[in-house]
Amino acid sequence: MPRLSAPTRVPLGTQVVVHGTPADAAAPGSGRGLAGRIVREADGTYTVALVDGHLVEADPDQLTTLADPLSRLPEPVRSGGARDLVTNRTLYAAAVGRPPGEPGEPLNVRGVFQAPTAAFWSLRKPPEQLAGPTPSWLSWEVEHFCRLALDADPGCLELLWSARPIWVSETGRELLDLRPAFLSQTISAAYADHVLAEFKRFDDEHVQGEPRHTGAADLLRLLVDGLALLRTGDTGTPSPEHQERLASVRAGALPWDQVDSYRLELQQQLDDVAATSFLPPGPDTARVDAWLSDLRRRDLRSSS
């Protein structure tokens, strides 16, 4: 805390400590000085407003400057790099889609990761979705995943009901135990809309040949899974009839108009089954929200 010297000019508002005669005049016996702020300067003499409201005049050598204390806010918590979030904070991951047809063909993997709770207080929020560490691996942040799953997103529900888990943490088991809360009659419309949009994309982008039929088979299988969820609350294995028809679509053995007719047939079945399904009209959002809030609190406690 430097004492002022005669040539030193201190801006108005600077916090100082007054020593010597001015301090004793304001408060006799205050040998350690009195704190205040400079409110005026004239001819090298400073007027200081003390904390009790009194004004005193002081020469530069009777003042010590006090730098305003720096903010002690903690450094923002960073969510970490994409690889760190997936490799270190994945709750659940599983293979989805059809099994690889050839040895060495990569698995299509989907996962759910949990970003640090404190990272959401930063201006740079954690990502909602990440690709990697392999080209066929896609992960969602748990909150974003829950929102999508509550809307009956086919990709998210497919992940929750995958029979080929790759990694399941203790928290991942909690997520799997929560599966019934995501189920509702809205599966019918959500699955039909998703598949219709993808079929239109095939036409708009002029996708032809094997990619078109392979993609169509994957989409039709989602409709079959949606029917099973509406009927039983589980996906299970498609019936022999559907297995045979899906294999024909994938092999390109059916003309495209018959493939599209199969889609329309499945969508009609979705509507019919949803009307009599034991599932509730909408998902249990409150249950999912309570779990997610508790998950955030637990992560905050463990990190502190």
C-alpha cells in the first residue's frame, strides 16, 4: 500500500487510508488511520470522505492508497473437450441398427453423456450432441436426450431398448430403469412422422439403388419396433413375417412402390394400435424431470 508523494495525482474516488494529524483530528487516537475515498483535489491537497461521512483535508504524504479488491469469482467450469465428455462421462452406450454384415464393419453406436453441472453456469454451455470417438458413434447430453426421448424420438427410444449394450454405468442403469416413463401413445405419430420425412428425403435427394433400400429397411424396422412398444412396452424380436419382408426390402427384391406401401401399412397399424394401447396418452415428464434434477445435484455435490 504505497504512500502518496507530492507529484502523484490520484483519481477521484480512489480508496485511501488517512494517517497523522487529519486522522487524529477526525478521531483522536486513531493511530492506524481512517479509511475513506478521495472526493476532491485542489492545489495538491486532497479532500477525503471518511466511512462515517466526515470530510478531512490531507496532504499526499498523509495518505496511503488501497487498490480495490479484485473479484474472487472462481474460474468457470469447463465442460471439457468432446473426447473427454464421451470417454470419461458416458452414462450409457449401445449398438443400434442392424448388426454389421461383414467382419470388421463398424458398429453404429449411440450414447448418453453427462456434462458437469457447474459447466451450465458458464456462457459457453456444454454441447447437446457430440460425434465420435469413432465415425459411427453419436452421443447426446443427458438433458437433451431426455427431452428427445420424452417426445418419442425413434433414435433415442431405439437406444434405450437396444439389446447390445456397450457401456452401462451405475447412473446408466438408473436411466434404463426410467424407460417406462418415456413411453406413451405419442410413439405412433412420432415414429410415422420421422419415417415419412426420411422417405421423402430419399426422393428429394434422388437416393437410388442399395442405399435407398437399405435405409428404407432400417426405417421400416423402426415402425415395427414402435408397434411392439405400443403393444407390450418392449421391442423384442420382429415376427417371422416382418423379418422376411424387411429382408426383402433390404435386398432390393421389392419395387419401391411396394416398399412405400409397406410403410403406409405399418403406419396405419401404428394408428390402430395406439388407439387401444395400454400406454398413457403422454410420457411421465415429471418423473424424468425429478430424476434429472437429482442427477445434477448429485454431480454438483461430488465435484465440490
